[in-house]
Amino acid sequence: LTGIIQGMVDGQPSLQQVLERVDEWMAKEGLLDPSVKSIFVTCGDWDLKVMLPEQCQYLGLPVADYFKQWINLKKAYSFAMGSWPKNGLLDMNKGLNLQHIGRPHSGIDDCKNIANIMKTLAHRGFIFKQTSKPF
């Protein structure tokens, strides 16, 4: 599904190390400053609502507060366009007449598609708002 094979993850940082690096990056970029507004954008709620919290709980790791709110692009798209994108990014790209970039479910390609969809909706005047419910 993702194109990831075991050899790609062998010897790579653990989830704990990655989360520490994310926190360091957020601090370096000034995104932890309470006066700075930032939010993650996902294609669905599952990654931040279910997967990350469950994996962190399993490993005994805390979930940073900045992972507890997000914009679900599917919901934002449905508010903007009036229809639910059943096939996620593929449907959103099609509905906005955008070319799909790369391979579906490839993390970096999904990020590029999400950015293009957001950019297009923003150019059309859509105002993005948090879609997740506070924990």
C-alpha cells in the first residue's frame, strides 16, 4: 500500500526519537510559541485521532499537545465543495481539476497533494478551521 519495505526502516530512528526531532523542529521554527498559530493537516482523522495516540500509549510515550488538534482535509474539502471525497486525495484532486502527484499513500507524495489541494481551496477563498474535537 505505502511502498515501504522492511529494508527502508531497518536502522532508522525509533518513534520516540522521531517525536523528539519533531518537537525540536517545532521549537526551532517558533511553532511552540503560544502567540504563533499552527495546525497539522491530515487526510482523515485516523492518523492523529487513533494511530498516533494508540502507538504512543503502547510505547509509554506522551502525545504532544500540538498533535491533539488538526484539520481533516476531507472535511474541509466537503465544506468547500459540498461533496464528500470518498476516495480521499484522488477525488479531491479530480474535483479541483488537479493532477495527482506521485503514488497514493506515499507520505511525501500525499503531503504534496494535500498542499496543492489546500492552496487551491485557499485561492478560491476557503477559510480553513480546525476540524478535530478537543481532547
